[in-house]
Amino acid sequence: MNTLDAWLAHCERLHPTTIELGLDRVREVAQRMGLRLDCPVITVAGTNGKGSTCAMLEAICLEAGWRTAVYTSPHLVHFEERLRLHGEIVQGDSLVPHFARVEAARGAVSLTYFEFTTLAILARIAEFAPDVAILEIGLGGRLDAVNIIDPDCAIITSVDLDHMAFLGPDRESIGREKAGILRTGRPAIVSDPVPPQSVIDRATEIGADLWLLGRDYNYSGDKQQWAWAGRGRRYAGLAYPALRGANQIVNAAGVLAALESLRPRLPVTAQAVRNGLALVELPGRFQIVPGQPALVLDVAHNPHAVAALAANLDAMGFYPCTHAVFGAMADKDLAPILAKMGPLVDRWYFTDLPTPRAEPGRALLAMWKAGEKRGDVQAASFASPEDALRAAVAAADPADRIVVFGSFYTVGGVLKDGIPRLQAPHL
């Protein structure tokens, strides 16, 4: 196996289940590999906002002159997107020897796709020897493979209902799982404005250095700029982050708290903060692509994220017609998602996705019909996100907007050949 694709196919065949939480197997293999990261590590968990938080941390650290390594998941189009080294997506060929290292070390240990690929990526990060490693938790926190690495600073973004089959039925249970990334005596940044009590209790129980929004750090702002204040440091007159959406200010405030907590080891200047927030990019997070019609891409795939998407769409102003391309996993809480977006959408394009975990487009259409109250809305189902987008473009007027949202597979499906620049045929 001398290509990345061959190794990824191998990883998919190894384990009987896609997800099996637990650290024993992956930790055993990591110890055999002698895996360690000799730099400050920031680990990010949460229901929503993890990717944005990682991107802002990366952008500021790059502007400060630090060598960065950032591991996020899943990817939109290509597996290599999961690892960025000093701001650049990793070359697939450079991962191949590290997959071979994992295979040699695992022996009879069976690893899931995520565990195997995580070990290979962590080994590549160690080889790169960055000044700071930023690691996004895949699922939950306590039992996620990324949690074999002890973070120097842990960030918990929003905590809401998602992956309940694995993490528990309510915010308290889910918060307890995410708080598993906290470490004794080390900064624990909680950017959720109303965190579950379970997160606070866990931080207190183990003696983590807890930073709470509203107690240890604050932000304020008007329509032009915003300000941040933490333990002994302030930033005034900041431009809003380049990532769109009202929720990004909460993520940015947590990022500044994390960097302040690590200042003795990872100092950043005020100018690096300003430049990083101004330059940060992250595909698929309320990404607006100018065109006629306008195109909005968002990987919102749970009720909490979709509520933020709906608020952001509402703030965009008037569009004669909003077309929505939507595809999602079957284990998501789909009825609230459809209900939240219902008032904003005039035409639905439900789509199949290329994974057995997905809800078929026809089933999404039937679910929507069962709950739809408006009589003026049209809907249909399609075999792929590309087919759905083509149908939306054909039906749209130049002044309309098309929103592609849901699973990473949905947004990734329309980005496979690059960012579409739309020109409606009526133009």
C-alpha cells in the first residue's frame, strides 16, 4: 500500500463498526509507536464552533510567527484537508509512511477508521515539530482518540444536543463527556455562554484552571467593532472576525482567552490578533459565494447549528426566493431542523448522500411533507448534491439565493470541482 487512497481503503475494512469510543486500543498502539508532541497543545471540543475556533487560533498563531499544526475532522472534499501544517493542507504522500508506522505497531489491535487515521496524523504532526498543535475532537471528548494527547489548554465551545446515542440524552450528559478533555492545573476555556453544570463540576473536581465567559473574560461590541477583556489584558477596537455569522464573536472570545492563558509559552501580539481575525478563512461555515443567485454553504447539521444558520440567513436581508439543498445523516434530529428552516425556504431540494449513514432524499422529502404547513412551497428529491444544486440553479432567478446545508457530504458534494460561481439562466 503505497498511496494514501490505498491506506484509507484499508482503514475502512479493519474494524466492524464505524464508531467505537474508548482509549485503550488507540493508547496501546500510540505507546508502541512512542507517539508524543513536544509543543503546546490546544484541544478543542464542543457541539458546534470547533472548526471555527481552530481556524482562528491557527490564523492568529501564524500571524505571530509560530509554526502551526491543525488537525480537524471530517473533511469536505479531500482527506488531506484534515491536517494543515503551517497553514497549508498536508501532502497526501507525506502521510503514507505514518500509516505504515501505525500498521506495524498495531499488531492484532483492531482500530476504527478514525482511530487509525488519527494516529497517522498525530505521527505526521510530531515529525513536523510545530511550535503549537491545535487538535479538534471528533466526537464527544473523554473517549475520543484525540484525547490520548494531554492538552496544555482545553477549549469547550457550545454544548448542545447531537450524537445522543453515544454521548447521552441531555446537555448535562454531553457536557460531562466533553469535559473529559480537561486536565488538572491546566487552562480550561469554556466559551459556551451558559455551560452545563457538569462541565463546571468536572473542572472543579480535577482542579483545572477554569475560564468562564462572563466571569474570567468578557466581550462587548457595536455594529463597527468589538472589545475583549480577560485576566489582566484587554483588546479594544477589534474588527469582527472574517468568518461570517453572529455566533463567531463567541468563538473568537474563547480563542483570545485560550491564547491569554498560554501567553507565557505562546505569546502573541495585539497586531497578530487583529490580523489573524481579519484573515481567517474556513470553507463551509456560513460561506457566502457572490453570484446571481447568491450561494450560501453551511455544514449546519444539528438543531443548534441550524438555529444559528437561520438567524444568519435572516440577517442577510430580502431575497425574492430562497432555495435550499439539504442532505443529512439519519441519526440527526431532523424534524426540528426542517421546522427551524421552514419559514425561510421557498423551494426544497432534498438529496441522497454517498454513505450508508445518510437519510435518503425521498425520506427527507416525506418527513418534510408530514410537517409542512405552508401551501406555497415546492420540494423534490435528488440523487446527489450536484444534481440538487443544478436543479436549484435552473429554477432560480438572478436575485434569489441558494442555501446548501446539512452534512459535510452535502456541502462537500457541491465543492468537489471547486467553488461554484452561479449565473442563473434568466440573466
